[in-house]
Amino acid sequence: MEANKKWLSIPMDTRKQLISNVFCSNCLDAVTIEDFIIVDHPSGVLLEGKCKDCGNKVARVVELEE
């Protein structure tokens, strides 16, 4: 629940940019993450999901200042 609050504290346009800029080790490129969950992380939040293009597991840490 806390991770979701942190995620929602980020402006919507920034969240959209973060979602569409996740590195995929299979595609070797920045891709869009889909079907993701938001997990609490010591630096902020962690997005865990899959690559929109190939379905590979991807993740991104979003660092937040507290």
C-alpha cells in the first residue's frame, strides 16, 4: 500500500514516461512495461512486469526523495 502511495505522488506525465522507458535485456532497448506491480524499495519504488514487445520479465527502480 505504501509503495502505491509513493507511485501516485509522482505526476502522471512523469509516471507515463517511466512506464515507457524500461530496459529489456531480451530486446536490448528501452520498452514499455505492462502488467506491472509496484513494490516498495529502499530507494523509492520498484516496477516489476513484462516487456510489451517480447513478454520478457522487466523491472525498473524509481528513486524518490523523501
